[in-house]
Amino acid sequence: MYFVLLYCVFIGAMSVEAAAPDDEIIYLPGLHKQPSFHQYSGYLSVIGGKHLHYWFVESQKDPSNDPVVLWLNGGPGCSSLDGLLTEHGPFLIQEDGNTLEYNPYSWNMIANVLYLEAPAGVGFSYSNDKNYETNDTEVAHNNYLALKEFFRLFPEYSKNDFYITGESYGGVYVPTLAVEVSQDPSINLKGIAVGNGLSSYESNDNSLVYFAYYHGILGNQLWKELQTYCCEKGSCQFYNNPDGNCTLQVQEAMHDVYSTGLNIYNLYQLCAGGTPGEVRDEGDHITVYHPGIFSPTILRHWNRKLLSLSSMQKPIRMDPPCVNSTASRMYLNNPYVRKALNIPSEVQQWEVCSADVYSMYGRVYLTMKKQYQALLSDMRYRILVYNGDVDMACNFLGDQWFVDSLDQKLQVHRRPWLYNEGEQHQIGGFVKEFTNLTFLTIKGAGHMVPTDNPKAAFIVFSRFINNEPF
């Protein structure tokens, strides 16, 4: 969850000054010691008066030769700065909302990482006309234009290997952007990585019912009724089943998953703040808990709810359920931090997710199959699909089914992947490898894998960009 890095490139005795020195972060509040690497924060402007905020952190290893990695959080409408401050950025926000601590498993240990807040209306990104209605295809094109602007400002990175990564609704953002970037030979795209991504509404909804039952969430009686009304000859269709009785049972199952207070992002973690309601009136604003990645039918219900709440004439804050974003919100809205990040005073306050963007967002694609097949048919790009295996928002089984449906040539049968913990080898999860395509799980992690298991996430990231075996 966008930064531009400026540094001097030395060729012999000659140096080239960075292109946008005004964007450099000179002093970042909250750190006990300022970083040795350069970092930049500013805006990448695209058509229609849209200004996308970025924060770019230079690699701590070899910035001139290390890859450039774009990171996109999902939503749609959630900020990629959440990825920076709570997942795999060089420093992590602490509970006091003022302090940053260095992250030993930061992805910028080995890569230059660009965190982009997209689309306009998310985080510190904005549009001159304040119109934040958009859709999948427009977001992909605007993100591509933002990348072009990034490489125009920082041509010293234009030849570096480039990867597009993201999570959650990034499962749509990443491959749609990659297809557009793949048509531009000036960008050295090498591959994409999607964590706990939405790849197919049908696979996600169908698999979630199985996940919920076999993880003890659904009772036997409900499971029997689901089998009776939704299944024929051993094949079950829980997604958009025309049988009204099936629809009723699926709605009950989804209620048990999403509305009883379980942490949908990590089944085995506590729900931060206690069991949330869908809506909470907090006096000066209304908090609506982000509904997660639902099928379009259920999303229409949520959009109607948001529309009715807007008539109450209070600001609507959208927060992910069971996730406490207070510390990040406090830090990023600190006037000294905003100044350090070069955020104009007239830009809106930072929120982890934008209710305006979410409620007006147009979902064009129901599956990413066409985009993945286009990238795989080119044979130039490597693709990693990875999932924390206790996430319910985008569960591992649905993404596994999606990867299998691409019908790629199997290279390595499903097996455990290992990493070192002290002097011992431990199972990090399971991996299945096809030609230029890998599906991998991270054991015990949820939706935000680098938050739940930072070491394993860093190992997976490192092996992917270095093209090392898992």
C-alpha cells in the first residue's frame, strides 16, 4: 500500500543527480535513527487531474542493480501505506501511533519498493474534481500511467528488473496492470506476485463454504442442507445457484463466516476491538467495517447500506473488520509526518480505506483467467500466487482451484517448502510448481501474510525475485 527513490548513479567519476529531489524524505518523525537508504514521497499525476501518492524506498542492498517492486494493497479502496507500515515496509508503526521500529524482514532489504496509493481518493491520493468513481480497467490504465511517470522522473531505474505485487483485491489490480505493462517494452517487467488475491469470485465463494465447514464454522445440519439444495452428483455450486433454497443456505453460511465476529483475515487470531457490528456510530463519524471481497450480489447490499448512511450527513470511515488501524491513522495524520511526506495541507486526512472509492467502484471482471493466460502465453513472465492458509477473505483453496484451472504444465508436484528456524528445518507451507507459475501456501498465516509470518513472507519474496527454488 509509492515512492520514488533518488540517488546518485556513478559512471566512472561522473555522477547524475536524481530527477525529483523535492520529493526526498529528509527527516521522518518517529524513528530513533534516520535510515541509511534514501526514500521519497510525492505524487505521480495522470490524466483527468488525478494525483496518485507514492512512497518509494531504496534497497538497502544494491539499489542500482536490485529490482524495482511495485506493491498494491486491495479493497478496492484501501491504502498501500498499510502494507508499508504494518506488513513489509522498512519500518513498522507501533501501538502508540508515534513510533516507528525498523523491520528486519523488510522487502527493501533486497529490492527497491514502490508503494502506490491507488486509485485517486485512496489515502493521500486525490483528484482535482473530487470525483472518485472508477473501475477495474480505468484503475489499471491510470496505474500504468503512474508507472510511466515514475520511470520518467527516475530514469536510472528504467532498466532494472520490475515486478508487480499486491494482495487481496490486488488479485485484480496486479494482473490487469501487468497485461498493460507487458505491451510496453520500455518497462522491464519480469513477473508478478499475488498474495491472498481475488482471482475468481466463483472459486472464492465456492471454496469458502468448504473451508468454513472443514474448519468447524458450519454445523452438520446446515452442511446437510447445503448438500441437498446446492449439490448434484457430487458437484456443488454455491456461487449464484439458481435454486432459491440453496441461496438461503449459502446466505446463512456467509452470515456465520462474516457476521458472527470471527476474524475473517485470520481465523485463529482474536478480533481487534472485540466483535464488531457492521456499523458503529461514533458521534463525529460513522465507522463501517469493510465487507471484504464478496460476490457482486452481496456487494450490492453493502453499497445500498453505504448510500443510506451517507444521508446521515456524517463522515463515513471504512475500517477492515478485526483490524486496528488507529496507530497508522494517528501517525500519517500527524502534521509533522504529512510535511515530511510532502503532502499538501489541502489533501484529505488519511484513512486506511476509502468509503467513497469502495461504494462507487465498478467491478468489470469476475475472473482473472484471461489475464493470467495472456501473461503465461508470453513465456517471459514468472507468476507467484501465494496464500496464508487461515484467511477466509480470499481463502487458499479458491486460489488453488483457480491456478489449477489455468491448465499449465506441471513441473513439481505439491510438496512442503522448508526454511531454517535456528538449526532446524521447518515446514513453511506447501508449494506446487508449473511452467512459469507457482502456487504456494504459508502455514498459519492469514490475509496479510507479512504481518502474520514476516520471516516466511520474506523468504518467499526473496526466492521469487531471485528465481530460486522454493
